[in-house]
Amino acid sequence: MGLDFEFLDAFEARDLSMEECQAAANTWPSPTLREDIACFTSHRIAWQIVIERNERTLILEDDAVLSSSFSDAIRSIKARSDDWDCVYDLEFAPRPHILARSPSWSDGIHRATRIFQNRVGNAAYVIGPRAAAKMLEDTKNYALVDAYFWHRSWLKAYQIEPTPVVQMQFLDGSANRSVFLRKSIDRAFLPQSRLRKNVMRLYLESIKARNLVRGWLGGEKRPLQIDRSSFAPDPDLALTSG
């Protein structure tokens, strides 16, 4: 693909103590799993590396499947001189997003459209060092990373379509809303303070309301566009042929 990759060891959920899990759960209003905290910590480790490298970087989770046009999308993003607070989402997710009615730019193959609401997915995104530093500052306390990431007030988030990345579980298009249900709720940690839980929930709802207002004024709710024919039926084959 002509791209330089660096593999990072993910933070392991089993390395978390009960006390660490409960401390994290106390800063988020919804049930929290060990895996949630590990994912959150892994992304923070990746952001620190982006800062150290001091260059815009693509972050991929290990279950991300790349399309045949993936490299073209990355080259188009790389060629742009964007503001520091621009972040690109390359991932397909089944849930509808609230996006601007028209794209901000197009390279003839891919389009970049402003995101007003996206609550699912951090499997593939491009972020620069200043935005990564701001994310680190904003996430000193635990948060469900994909729900929190895309709703920062300072963030200019853009969706790339047709989406050049999809998680393995969504590759064949058969996944439904059940994949978003918490199957291990019996293993979840809950916030200990009801008052703090309600305050956090009100804060998050205010962010959601702000984004919804922006979306009503200049956007539309719709599914993301994906060209499934651009993904190899066998992801391993795509990697060996790329």
C-alpha cells in the first residue's frame, strides 16, 4: 500500500485491578466493562505516540478491514493542509450519522462530509498531534471512547465516503442493532454516586443536544455510504495482495 505502519500492543483488560475498574466507572454514567477501559487506555497510548511523532497519523484497530481504495483516501487526506482540529473518520458503522447535507471536499472518488453526530466507532481515524494532545487533556478521566471522542466541542470531524474501512463484524452487511447491546452487563462496573451519575448524564445530554441543533440547522440523518464490492471477501487475501 506504500504506507508505513507501526503495530502497538493494546492495553490488556486483564491487567486492570478491581479498584482501577471501579474508579473508571465512577467517571461515566453508564455501565463500564474492563474491555471498555482497556480500549480507552489503548487509544490514549496511541495519541501520545502521535504527539511524539509530531505528524498526522492514521489509527487503526486490529479488526479493521481495508478497501481497495483505502490508499487513495489516505493520499487525499495527506495532501490537504487542514486546521489542527480536523479529524477524519474512515470507518463504516451501521447506525445512521447526522452529517452535513453536502461534502466539504471531494477527490473524485471519496468525499469528506462534516459530522454532527456519530456515537459509534473508533476503528479508523486520522488525527494530528495538536488534536491528539487536546484529546489527552479531555480524557484524564475515563469515558466510553467512541461515544466521547466525536462529540468534543472543539473538534471538526469529517466522514470519508464511500467508507474505506469496516470492522470485521460489519463486513458482510448482516449485522444488526444487536451488536451494540452490552452482552456482558453482569460483569460491568457501575458508578457509585447516583448524584454524580445524573450530573454526568446531563452533561453528556447537553453535548448531544448541541450537536443535534447543529445537525437540524445544516445537516441530515442518514446511513453511511459503503461500496462493499471494494472489500475482499477474505481480508487476509487483501493484505497479501496489497
